[in-house]
Amino acid sequence: MNQITATIDAPVVDAATKSAKTMEKIAYENNKLHKRLCRQVGQAIGDFNMIEEGDKVMVCLSGGKDSYALLDILMTLRERAPINFEIVAVNLDQKQPNFPADILPAYLSKLGIPFHIENQDTYSIVKRVIEEGKTTCSLCSRLRRGILYRVADELGATKIALGHHRDDILETFFLNMFFGAKIKGMPAKLQSDDGKHMVIRPLAYVKEEDTERYAAVKNFPIIPCDLCGSQENLQRKQIKGLMREWEKKFPGRVESIFSALSTVVPSHLMDRDLFKFSELKIDGQAKAEGDIAFDDEPCAPPPAFNAFNITPLN
């Protein structure tokens, strides 16, 4: 059989078939993404006991990809959860110029869930207090937090859910370490300073790239976060860029650092309040996490450390 005959006899795959297969693959990948997000959010909720029977969860909706994803996944989990809890979506309209005030009410009405739009002109306050050219994010955040606590009380919410994800937590950790001289991140669950409110971050295990993709898949009506004209905190932007570079060059490095946040060994740090070094005495008892610096055999790094290109000493 010559080449021409083989070509003629070859099965023809028309454009419609190719298109159908492509659509099937896309649908399959999108379903995998949804399942992964549900699993990770569910795991975070379980690990930190974020939501309990009878809770009323106030989901803070900014109009960005992360808070949309949070609301969507929580609504899915509510239908599957073995406990009963309520969801109420809340948006704070800070009267930024050109803010499309109709988008969120229309979206939430279509979803058919309870929601509240709080109108507070914090924009004018921030512009009056902060010098021109300086980032307004810090003051804006503090004002927003105080308002949301009040709204939570008025709505009878027992939990306040924020849309911070894994990357936000890591960026905050590095910012505090590099510029604040603190080993401090962004907790998955936090009691407010006045002891009256519980803040939860159900997206704590979720990567930002997944919320970006999920937002595109679901076609959320995204509201840009730069309406106030303030530039993103330059230091946070640098940290974000650094993490993305690590992820490209050393896959697994960022995940390893994130895992380290939940495997802290206070006795091997230097915080005298966290570990009472002054009270440490020889008691003749072996410690599971004792000093292994004098072991004959070198301590092999765990698998995740391969991302750092660390080679065991000979």
C-alpha cells in the first residue's frame, strides 16, 4: 500500500469530533478543579473547626475572584455537610469612584441567598488622611474590619469568612519576617481583639492560581480592586513575584514552606516566651524532637527539601 492509498484509507476525524473531545477534556479538568477546591476547603474547615452546627457564616464579598470562589464553594459544601449552617453574603460599598454598585446585588439575587450591602464612605476618609501617592490599603483595611464586625453583630453572624488563600498567608508570613522581624503569618482561624468575633479563612489550603482559573470557569462578574487608585503594596508585590519565580524554578518549594507553618518546633527557635529555655533542665529523659546535631549519620533532608536543591553533607 503506497503512502497516498494509506492517507485515503485513514479514518477521518472531522472538526466536530475534535471539538467534542476538546470540550469533554475541558469539562473533565473543570470538574477536577471544583472537586479539588471542595476537598481543600472542606479539609481546612475540618482541621480548624471553622464551621459548627447552627453557625451563621457571614461571607465577605468584595467582588474579587477569591471571595466569589469562597462563596460558591461554601454553598456547595453546605448542601453536602452533615451539619446545618446558614450563609449570608455581605459587601461593603466604600463609595470608591466608578464602583459598579449594581453588579453584586444582581449576582446575589440571582443566586437566591440572603445578602446585605453596607454603604460606608471610607474612601473619603482614607483620601483625607493618607498622603497623596502613599498606599491606602492599611488604613482602608482597618476601617473595613471595624465596619464588618459591627455588621456581623447586627446580622447575628457567628463566623466571619474571608477569602484569603494559601498565597496570601505565605506572602504575609514573608512580609512579617523580612520587614517586621516576626515569625507571623495569617491564621486560618482568628478571634478578634475584642473577643467577640471569630474570623475564618476557608481558602487557607487553596492556591491562588486555582481561584484564578475557577473564576474564569465560572465567569464571575469580577469588580477590579484598583478603583481607589491605590497601587498594590510594593513589598507584597515583590514577595508575590518571588514566590512565583520559586514555583517555576523549584516546583514544591512554596508547598514545603507552607507545610512548615503547621510543623513548628518551638524548642528549636529562640522565642523565650514560646519556649521556657530558662527552665530547661537535664532530666535524663529522651526527647522525640531532641538535638540530633551530634548524630554520626547526617540528617537526610525530607523529600520536599529537594525543591531547595539541598544536598546532604558527606
